[in-house]
Amino acid sequence: MHDTGTGNTAQPSRRTLLAATAGVTAALAAAGPARAAAPDDSRLRALVSRMTLEEKVGQLFVMRVYGHSATAPDQADIDANLKEIGVRTAAELVTKYRVGGIIYFAWAHNTREPHQIADLSNGIQKASLELPRGLPVLISTDQEHGIVARIGKPATLFPGAMAVGAGGSRSDARTLGRIAGAELRAMGIRQDYSPVADVNVNPANPVIGVRSFGADPRAVSALVAAEVAGYQGSGVAATAKHFPGHGDTNVDSHTGFPTIPHSRELWERLDAPPFRAAIAAGIDSIMTAHLMVPALDDSGDPATLSRPILTGILRERLGYDGVVVTDSLGMEGVRTKYGDERVPVLALKAGVDQLLNPPDLDLAWNAVLTAVREGELTEARLDESILRVLRLKSKLGLFRSPYVSQAGVDRAVGTRAHLAAADRIAERTTTLLVNEGRLLPLSRRRYRKVLVVGADPASPSGTTGPPTGVLAGALGDLGFTATALSTGTAPSAATIAKAVAAARDADAVVVATYNVTAGSGQKALVEQLVATGRPVVAVAVRNPYDVARLPSVRACLAAYSWTDVELRAAARVIAGRVKPRGKLPVAVQRADDPEQVLYPIGYGLSY
């Protein structure tokens, strides 16, 4: 068993770190004085000119790798690496393929806790910088907050994008980015695949939903720009995703190939503004979408492989010259039309700079190498992308200071001030949609015994347990006698009967709902709880559209996620410790007539 703090992933000594960076420092110095017009480019171009073709190809890839340590992962992770990548460790991955980036995932066991993450980052940098012509690695992750977070406690977890959209505060969005960026940087992660810039106008969207700030392109644009400023002010590259816009689809590009039916005019008015705002804010990277937009490119290619979209629109029309990164190349949306050996080549031809997480790295790496050797891709084309990536690494300070320290982790990650800021932001996001008879706030004198039942979706990194337990615990801390009974996302008749029996012994019921559908067990659960005569408070812990299918509840809140920070905020609203301040960032349609709006954008009650 390895110690996740130091152990086999102990931070290298200062002497070792300085020795490892000496090659890069010397290479930059040897390149001579830079031109005044582009102080970094002459040095970076000199670095590119000395790279072998194989090294250049490697710099284009950002790859997953299993394990908590760069050199001594657990045996199960070694086995997974051998099976999927053909290497044993992250250090071997860097040595064999000279990858320019590595992406961290919780499921790959990269993110156990902050000190371990910092050690892993240092180990990866050391392995790369000790190579001949070694370059620092750009380490990335998906830390969107809300329902998508790869790093959990004790790091600070914030409300997700739609919750921030409900709060509507650019200052809060900027604060979120600043604090989250500082914590990522302290752990050696310098590129975050956030914020989501998609305008979510489709309630049936299975993959974006609450990951979006909302359905109003102007509001989304303002919040995207604010988060970008926060992240990048802390020295972390923000990434606006998913270009040209993934907000109006009912197909998940992880498992299918979506089509966006927008006209060019509608795209300009609805989907483009947040990306324009991100570019105006100086966004460091933009992620592509694996979907088809016939009005922008009628070839049938996904946007990730579309030169008209990535070069014609993003580069030339929108004037973006930063890093373009693909969404994961293991997703079905980019693999439907072409084989895995063609996808990376076509992406580079379209205008991509970073190739993210191909399912078969060896196949993809050799495909790009062969395309250059056979003339389909030029080495000059590769150099364009490598220069963009090196510019970003230089901007982020990776050539000067690629390593992080344990003391830096302690100073930045999960501090009392950061956690308090997350709670304050969350308190401004909870949205009260129904409050019949002024049920809320719940009086502790009248409704002392509270039963908390409901959904228990798979826990993201920001949770300590199922929503029922977190809500009950938070209400208990606020003076109620609260009992939790998890009934799941599809409760059976027997489970519903058990909840109804428990409700009869309570003064009030709080039920956590998760994407309620017509005829679902969750809907039946709520109806039968209401029939007991006990007042029922529904808390939608994902999409706010649940309220349309729960007409009988006396109170309904939208929390936008089931992470601890948002559930604690919802509990404080229920208890009257804070007033609800959130406003819907999306419209809620009637369940029986989707053409009719039940609650418009901007709706939200207070008391």
C-alpha cells in the first residue's frame, strides 16, 4: 500500500528539479535574443527546429494514463496501462511517445488527494524534462464543478455552471475561476477543460444540461468571459467548449453522432456569442465538438474534423489563434464516419492543435507520423500547432517553473477562505419555484421531524454521500430532527410504500428528485407522499425541469446538482437561514404542452 501523500511519489529534491530543467533553460538561452515583435517566438521556433519528427508528433497528443504515481502505480494500473497504451507507467508513456500533455481522471486513479496529485505532476514533469530535448508537459483535467469534477475533497468544490447561471453574478463566476484555478495550479494542473460555453436550449439534452450556464446567449457569454478571466488570472489555461456549440441536441456525442439543425443565422445569434466572448477575453484554448452542423459544413463531417468550421470560422472569421483541442477521440461522435487511424490526421488537417485521449495511442501516433512521411500532412503544418502549444506552455510559466510543492498545496487547496467563498456563491444560486401557502421557510417548531427521501444518483467528486444523507445531515445541523431514506432514481412499489409509511411519522417530507419523467417511479413516489397529507418539499438535484411534472408539491427548489455545496445551500434555504436568490437561467415548459412556458427565464421566488 502506497502513502498518497509522499511515499513512492515523493517530490523530487530541488537539485533534481533544477537539473531536470537545465536542458530546456539552456535550449532557450542558446536560441539567442528574441525579436522585439515576438519575444518568445524566436526561442520557441528554435526549440521546434531541433525536434525530431517523432518528438513533434508526440507533442500533439494529450493522453490518459492510469495510476497515482508517475513511476510506481499500483499493479492494477500497470496492467491497465499495458493493455490500453503498451507502457507500464506515466514516465514510460512520456519517454516512449514524448506526449505534450496528460489528462487526469478520477477513474484512472490520478486524483486521490491534492498532495498525491502534486507528486504525480512533479513525477511526470521530471520524466519529460530529463529526456534529450525534454519539454514540460501540459497537464489537464475536466474540473467544471457541479456534476463534472475530477478532483474531490479536500479541494474546494463550487456550484456547477447552471447554478452559477441562476446566481447571475459575473463577480461570482470570476471568483470561482480564480480560486479553482489557484488550486489546480498548486497541484500541477495547468489546463482546465472549462468553462462550458454551450447555450442549452434543449431540455432533452442528455450530455450538457446543467453543465451550461443557461439558455440566454448574452447571459452565458458574460459568465463564460468572467470564468475565463478568473482561471487565467490564476495562471491556468481555460478551455471554452464545445465549439461550435452542443446546447441543442438530444444525442450524447459520447455514444452517438448528434446533428445541430440550426441555420447559419441562428448559429450566429445563439451558439456563437459565448465563443466570441471567450475569444475577446483572451481564452487560451477551445475544445471542439463531435457533432455535425450542416449549415456550417454540409460534408457530413463532425466539427472536430471540419476545416470549414475550425479553420474557416474559428480561425479566420472569429480570429482565434490560440490552442484548439479536440474532445476525447474515444467518443462515438468522432468515430462514426472514419476509423481511428484517420481521425487524428483529419483533425490536424481541419486545424486542431491538440489530439485528446485517442482510444489507441500507438495507432493514432503512427497514423500522424505516416501522414507526414507520405506527404498528406506537412511538417510545417505540425510546426504551426506545436508552436501554439509551446506558446501556451511558455505563457503558463512551465519553462520557468514546471514543478509544484507540498507547501504550495497546503497554502492554496481547500482553505477555509476558499470553502467559505464556495458556500456564499452557492447561497446565491438556489432557486425557489413553488411555495404554496408560504410553506418555506420550514418552521422548526411546527415541522421539527423531517423525512428526507429521494434519488441517489452516482456521486460526483463533490459529494460525501447520496443527496438524501447530505440533505438530512445539513438539516440536522440547522436544528431539525432529520432522517434519510434513499429511494433511488427508479423506486419500486415496495420502496415507495416504505417511504410513505415513514412519512406518516414525520412532520414534513423533503424529496430529492433527479430528472423526473412521466410515469416514472419518482413521480409516483412524490404523488403518494403528498397523499399522506404531510407537506412535501421537492429539491430538483439536477435539471430544474422536474417542477413541471410535480404539480402537487407545496414547495419546489432547483439546486442544479447533488454536490454537497449546493445541497447545503438548499438546506439553508429550506430552514430560512438564507433567502432564495436564484433565478431560472433556462425556461421550464409545461409537461403536458412543451410549446407553452410554465416558468420563464428569470423566474424565481423569494420569501
